[in-house]
Amino acid sequence: MAQQERTARQERTIGIGMVGYAFMGAAHSQGWRTVGRVFDLPLRPVLAAVCGRDAAAVRAAADRHGWAAAETDWRDLVARDDVDVVDICTPGDSHARIAIAALEAGKHVLCEKPLANTVAEAEAMVAAAERARARGRVAMVGFNYRRVPAMTYARDLIAAGRLGALRHVRVTYLQDWLVDPDFPLTWRLEREHAGSGALGDLGAHIVDLAQFLAGEPLVGVSALTETFVRERPLLAGASAGLSASGGAERGAVTVDDAAVFTGRLASGALVSFEATRMAAGRKNALRLEVNGERGSLAFDLERLNELSFYDGGDPAPSAGFRRILVTEPDHPYLEAWWPPGHALGYEHTFVHQARDLLHAIASGTEPAPSFADGLRVQRVLAAVEESAEKNAVYTPVPA
């Protein structure tokens, strides 16, 4: 009987349509393609169509990643009868118009982070999600690092009071792909497309994680940002004037290269953040530590199956950080994967993301993180930019 019930559930299908097919589209495709082969789901996702502007490239991506059809206009994808969920993996400047149109067309929506490029766009998306919610449709923002099992387990330990009242949180996200000043001017370096630089690209993740782990919002920030390389070579086919020095064609970088800011949680705990794409040798170094009155937790994405836990109640002679290998079947998401000790990787976060969204759709419950959660992050990012613009620099008075 149990097998029959499972088969019946798996036969209930839901059509997925995805807009965007590059790096993040490939990661989302992996999640959708794999989730039904791992987890017992209430709905079986069907990869109905993927969309991109280059017909040949999107058709190749569809064939590579298992999508049944390819579209070159996102409006056509939204209008398809076989698409029930619209998954948005495009630059931030298109998030609002695609998400709002999809929700108004009666689709569920998954949208990559950051939710939008501006607070006003994010507010409009939340309003559309609330209207759609009344019609039984849900909207979720894709903060995939919440779905690292060790990260979810850390949240559970904090919520259970194992650290006591929080005192201090430190979060850093360091990459190095912009260290070379001759790296070309891609859309991620243009404010009109990306909204911001390292702040939105990396900072959005760490702001969300700080609030997710603490279970409370940031209520104030103080920030510095910097753009170290202000002009970069244009991509082939782009057009712009020569650089000020008269060299090869270069265009202006209009976003930040790095952001450093501090914040205060609603409880009074302090948080420090660093986000940069200019840290030589750091490829994808997301690290955090949460300190409380009774203990501490630390996590490193480069060792994403592990947590370091310090229990302040241990006797002093044997006290110290201990390693928790988060691969047990009782740990979050691990019941469906491999035997204990067999590690998971980055791509599994997108499988877990798909799982959680499908369960929310089937149960009619609000998914997490919701668009409202995405708006909270967007407001922090805007406050960081405002603080950085107004931050006065004081010169110490000589002794």
C-alpha cells in the first residue's frame, strides 16, 4: 500500500519553465532533474521549457540539461499551458517584470537572489506574491545556501538554544575573479543590470544567512564600499568610448568591488560582514561564526559537510571546538542521500531547494525564503549603499 501511495504521488506532475540557462540555469536544471530521483515528492517536476534570447544557445542548453522545449521570449514561456512554475535565473534587472507577469498569469515562481535591483521593485514583487497567494500560488526566492545541510542544522541548534542569547556574528564571502584588471566588463559590473556588485552578488547571501541563523532581522547597518578597478575592457561586440588614457576600448564599472559593513540584530547582537570579488586566492570562501552566551558555531563552505561547535558547558580541561560531520540520516535533508560519512556538494543545495518548493506548492503553505524574506534582504542592501554613500571618514588627531 505504501508503495502504491508513493507511485500515485509521483504521478502527479508539475511543469517547470526556466528563464535563463547560463551558470545559475545549469545549477537549477540539476536540481529539477535530480530531485524526483532522490526524494519522495508530492509532485513530480517535468522540465517543460527553458528560455533564452539566443535560439541556438538555448536549444543547446535544453538538450544538455533535459528540457523538452526552448523559447526565446520569456512571455511565451509564461504563457505555456504546460508550465506551472516559472524559475527565474536572469540578471536582476528583469526579475520584477518576469516574476510579476508570471504570478499574474497564475504560475508559481522561484526567483534567484537578490530578489530585485531596488527596494521598489522588490516591494512590487511582494505585493504581486500576496495577490497570487490568495489564488493558491506561491513565490520563493533562491537563497540556496540555506539548503546546505550543515547550515540548516546550525540554524536548528541555535533555535534550540544551544548557544544561548546571541552576542556576535561574523560572516565573510570572498572571491577573486575580478582581481585581474583586464577581466572584461560583464553585466555583473553594470548597475543597470546587476543593481550592485559584490554587495548584491555575495552580500545578499550573507545578509540572508545572518538573519536566517539568528532568526531575527537586522535593524541597523554602517558600511564602506569601494570600486578598485573603475574601467574594464569591453566584451566583443560592445560599444563605448576609449578609456581616459586613450587605450583600448574600456567601459566604466558602475558597481562596487567590495563591501564591508557592520550591523545590529533586533536582539542587540552585533554582526560584521565582508563581501568582495577582489580577494586573491579565494574562489568561493563563505565563512561564518556565531557566538552566544553558552557556545559558538562555525562553518566554512569549502568544508560544507562540517560544523565546528563549542559548548561552553564543557569542563575547562576538555573544552574546545569539536567537529560535527553533518552526514547522518537525522540531519536536515540527509535521509534520502548516502550512508553516513559520504559527503554532499554545492549542487545538492539546488536539489533541496526544489524539494522544499514542491512541498510548499503541494501543501499550499508559504515557502521559505519567501519574497517577503527577499525584500528584507533588499532593504538591508539598500541601507548598506546609503550608509556607504554618506559615511564620513575621520582623521585621527595626532597625539
